[in-house]
Amino acid sequence: MNLSLNELTKMATQEVNFDETFFSNIEECIKYNRIGTLNWAIHTLTIIRERIDVGQKVKYKEIDLTSETLSLAHLLLL
């Protein structure tokens, strides 16, 4: 599949919505301090923050997430 730069940029900046289950799984990781899943949660939040940093809109419960929001969640995991 060949994509033009414009198509790739459009895909990379499309809005992404996460459901409640996604973040409740991360909350469970924090609650039970499971090392493997904590690492997964940190990695996942890092990827989401990187997407926000390049201009992708990320929403949770119709709320726009920001880099600062995810940085706070990231710090709670560390």
C-alpha cells in the first residue's frame, strides 16, 4: 500500500478516542502494582503523549487530553 505524504499526515493527525475500559486497565495497573502491566501502562501513556505532541487530538469521555494531563498520569506511574 502506497500512501502520499498528505494521506499519511491526515492519518497521523486524525482524532483518536479511547473508551473507559482502556484507562480503567491503566488504573488497575497502578492499583495492584503489577510490574509488567505497569511497564505497559507507562509505555502506552508515552505513545499517547507523543501523538498529542505532534498534533493528534486524543479524547477520553469527550474531553481533549493534553500533554500536561498525560504527564501527570505518567508521573503517578513512576
